[in-house]
Amino acid sequence: MLICSNCGTAFATNQPRWRCDCGAYLLLQDPAMFRREALPERPATLWRYREALGIDRQDDIVSLGEGFTPLTETVFGGSHVLLKVDYLCPTGSYKDRGSSVMVSKLKEWGIGEIIEDSSGNAGASIAAYASAAKIRADIYIPAGTSEGKAAQIAMYGANLNRVPGSREDTARTAWNAAARTFYASHNWSPYFLAGMKTAAYEIAEQMSWRVPEWVVTPAGGGGLLVGLFLGFADLLNAGFTQSMPRLVAVQAAACDPIFRAWSGGLTDIPAVGKRATAAEGISVAKPVRGKAILQAIRGSRGLVHTVSDERVWAALPELGRMGIYVEPTAGAAPAAFADLRKDGTIPASDTVVVMLTGSGLKATDKIVEHFFSQVGVDA
């Protein structure tokens, strides 16, 4: 069943729907759980956990080989850490987890045309999976989105719409267009969120069904954060693991609504004014799933940490010297990890997983512009 996060109304999963009639977002309620003993015989993709993802017909699964990304032990900022290298998903970002599951459900429902709005990565990912499913996609992005992400969307065959103004202007434009076409939004879809749970399943399986003390992840719309919480809760409830990791939501200092709501003891997240930030992927003034985000942080005894653009940019070359090339948004989580280790919030003895969410190849134009300008060279 699909359950409304606000009024509790239940909806069957065999009819296309992306939100409740009351206007609130939906959650996928109590899907089945996979069997641990079945996993060794299954392919190394997120679909090894297929029972938990709410897709009824296996023939409708749309997969490009996403998931089961490396969990790499290394040293960052002088401290040991496990990096979940999720930018190695097929389109270069973790969003493929959600896109694969959501588009599979769209195919199952017989949806032939969709609209999505995105700061870039989700748009590229959904464009790729929609193309694979032969679903027409109209993707709306802010006009200032990185050229690499815009090029991806266009190359996948989606109809690319650049919207002048903010990320919020883009969402409003897509929302208006969705009055005529199904709104396949990564920020609203319960199936996209279900795909995010697989990151937690993988971390636990890769750690021999232990869980780390901490997981650090960038958070804008909060889908990955909430998905991690739900996934680790599934594992705990099934008796596969014995604890819940503490989740750290990392925000850009220039756009920090989650931090303000959490530190202010609120139960939902009001909109904030925001400034431009290098971490464009987490620049969300008002997340749709505000209540769920705060519940995930508090339910895991987690916290929210903000990082400046200066800290984000400083993380990229350090990661680069480790052979890791990520976009600025993905640099936010390692920067936060280093801060929290340094100030003692995360003890040196605790095991930490840091999520690396997007490839640097998507934002090379922004990276070149920043670093070349620092040395006085014309990019």
C-alpha cells in the first residue's frame, strides 16, 4: 500500500499516483523483505533486494546495472573512513537507485510520458532510465545547471527545458506543466525513495551485516538521508543487524533549512532564503519530505552539520589526490566528516561511512572555472 504521510489515507499500488489527495507525499508501506540466504546467487545490482522495492512484475524492471557500488577503506583529513563510492552508478550519481525503481513502477503502470524537475543529477538519471523504458521525458532544470548535467539529459533523448531563476522557480514551472502529464518527481515519488533504501542494505551486506556507528551524507531534498534511515530500520526490524547508525545530514551553509529546523527543535522544515553555493545539488530552500527528514535524524540520534563553500572546494583536490573525482556537492560530506572528527563529535574509534554521491565529470565546467580563477588563468 501507499500511505499518506499526513492524513494516513491508504492507496493501492496498482494505480498511478504520486501524492495524496490532501497534497502530502506518500510512503510505500511494509513491502516484503528479501532473504539474506538468497543474495549470493543474485546479480550484484540493487535488484538483489527486489522484494523490498515494491515492483510486482519482474519483467517490468528497468535496470542499467545500478547499485552495489564499492565501499572503500581509506584515510581522509587524517582519519580512517569508509567511502561509499555511489558516483560509480551508471549515470554518475546515486540517483540511479531511485530512478531504476521509480521508472520500473512507471513501466508497470503503463505510463508513457513524464515530467521531472531537477538541479541536474536526478534529471539526468531519470532521463536515462526513461529512455531505456521507452517513456518520453520532459526534464526541467535551472538555467545555471552545470553543462555536463544538461548535456547528459539531452543525450539521453529527453526534452530539456532550462528555466531562468532559482531551483524553486524550476519546480514551480514543472509543477504547472504536470497538470497535463504525470509528475515523476524524485522528491515526491515513494518508489524513488524506496530505491534509496538499497544504499543501507548494501553497506550492511558489504560489512558482513554489521553497521557503522555513523553514516555521513549530503542532504538537500533529503531522499538519500530518509532512504538510509528506512533501509537500516528494515534491516534492524528483520533481525539482520543489531543497531542503527547515527546519520549526519550535511548542508551547504548558504542553504541550510534542515539545519535550522533541527537546531530549532521544529517538527517540519520551513523555507529559507538562500545564497548561491558550489553545492548546487543540495541547494533546496524547502524540502518536500521535511517531517521525514527530521524524524530520520532524530530517530537515528543523528545531527546536521553545515559546510562553507570554502570547505567544499578544499575537499575536492584532497579527494582527487586519492584518485577520486567528485562534483562539489559530493565534496560536502567528506568535508563535514573531517570537521566532526577534528572537533571530537565523531570519536576516532567509531566506524564511519561517507556517501560520495556525484561524479566530478558532471561539473567539470564549474570545477575548471573555480580552480583556474584561483591561479589567475583564463578557464
